[in-house]
Amino acid sequence: MAPDIVDGPINFPPPMKEASTAPLLVMPEIGKQISILEPDKIEKIKEPKKEQSFMSFFHRKDVKWGNVVMITILHIVAAYGFLTAPYFEKWNTFLWTWSIGMMGAFGITGGIHRYWSHRAYKANTPLKIILSICYLSAGQNSMYQWVRDHRVHHKYSETDADPHNSHRGFFFSHVGWLMLKKHPEVIKKGQQIDMSDIEADPVAAFCERHFALLKLMICFVIPIVVPVYLWNETWYWSFIFQICRYSYVLNATWSVNSFAHFFGNKPYDKNIGPVENKFVSYVSFGEGWHNYHHTFPSDYRAAEIGGGRFNTTTTLIDWFAKLGWAYDRKVPSESLVRMTIEKRGDGTHDHSMKTE
């Protein structure tokens, strides 16, 4: 089946529960694409005017020290592993690790992001199970938490209610937001997000009920145990390779919140923070076309296709569509995209340059 062409606003399907009829996220009209919420309804971050010393960080009351310690140790071990791993000698363990990493990447991009968070396409039960296993292998937050935070991020982007508000700096948007307690606005607005579709989804609900065990087994235990028992890998190198894989997938995901909000162009909407970043697309399975994604959040491709735009996730979803497992893929009409480029873009799109 061909993707659904939608001209004008794109709405998510209504929640599965009859008790709730509130929309999830709505594609903004051409004239209202600066943000889904008017910026003046949420105060901007009030950063202190005077410079703060490095030591002042240790006196902050909103630091989550457990996360700081764990994330620091993870990256020290991963850095050591990346620098010392015998990739060619341990080629079978390396390929196994790479496969688990790609599996996790697809679970994030095609699963928790484009399917569960944005409902940009529909999936049958076998595909949902595959997506959930892939997502669990990435070892991130629970499905409910990830979807809620991402919907808040889109609805209140670049405000206090944005969990990884890029206005608070590059480091904060990349990983610092996990080291600090959430801003009160993030909590407040998160409680208002309609999550009834996730609660009513049997696959998502099962994963939520057994999240801790599933994450432990699929992200860590199985990937480490398999090389040891199938080709006599040492416990040490099996563990190190998986730590490297885990660190890579985390940083690839975080790069969408940081690099793709700071470094790039804005061919679709120059008035918003997200940008197009080719580097991020290569490291994150095609998620770096962020200016397009925030302009057309319900497009299952999260990017225009063609023009050298790397997007492995879209290719995989299209493969599942040929099997009939993925369907009702949403895309905006070409005329809507072109009109947006002309009215709101920064002039860097090929289409803009050709029409000048």
C-alpha cells in the first residue's frame, strides 16, 4: 500500500480508550508552525546572569547524583573499551554487538519514536512485538516514560516544559537533562499529555508491567551470555563490547536532542530550534532531519526522501509495509511541503534555490 497523502493538518488517530478523546499531537497549519503552543504561555528559562564556577555544580539541589555517577562510569568504561577492543581478533563478538546495536536503533527510531510516540503509521501485532523487543534492547526509559517525554518535547519545544530544552545549553540537551531533576513545568505538562493509547496497547502495557526484567534480560544479560556460550568468548570482552554498544546507542539517541538542535540549516521552518544534521542521521538510523520532523511530526519518514538523505528506518518500515505488517503510513502532500519551504524555510532547500 502506498503511504497516505495528507494535504493540510495531519492529526493522530483518536486514542483507543473511549474515556479519552483528546488529540495526541496535531500537525500545525502553515501559518502556525512556529510551535504547537504559543511561546508566551510558558516562561523561558531564567538563567543566572553571573557566571557560575564548576564547583558551584556540587552545591546544586537539583542534581541526581546517582545518574551522574552511573553515566560517568559508563562512559569511562566505554571509552576504554572503544580504545582497547581487539575488533578483528574478536570479529564474531564485534558483529554480534553491532547487530544488537542496530536492533536497538530501529527499536528507538521506528518503534518508540515514529510508531508509539507519533502514531505515524500502523503496525500489526507481530511487528509491534518486534519493535518492542528492539526497543528494550536499547536499554532506555520505559515505553510510557519515553513516549510521554517525547510528546511533551514536541508540544512545548524549547520552553521550560521541554525535558531537554536546548535553550539550557548543548550539554544539558544532550545528557545533562538526565543528571538533573525535571523542571516543574516538565512534570506539570507531562501529567496533561494523553497517554490512553499507550495504556490501551496490549504490547506496550505488557512491556510496562515487566519493564525492569525485560530491559535487564534483553539489553544486557542475553547479549553478554550468547557470545560466551556459543563461541567461547571471555566474559570480560563480552561485557566490554556490550558496554560500548550501549553507550553508542545512548549517545546516538541523545545527539538528536543536542547536535540536531544546534548545528545545521532550517530549510522547512527557520523560526524553530531543530535543524537538519546529516551527521546525526548517519549515527541515528536517519533521525537527523530534525527541522523537517518538527515541522511535519506525523510523517512516518521523519524526513523528505531523496537528495542524499540517509534514512535506514524509513527503508525498514517500507519493507514491513510490503509484508503488510506496517500500513497507513502518513506523509504530507508534496504541495504542502513546497508551500512550507517557500513560506517558512531559510532558503537553503534545493527547491528554494531553484525557484529564486
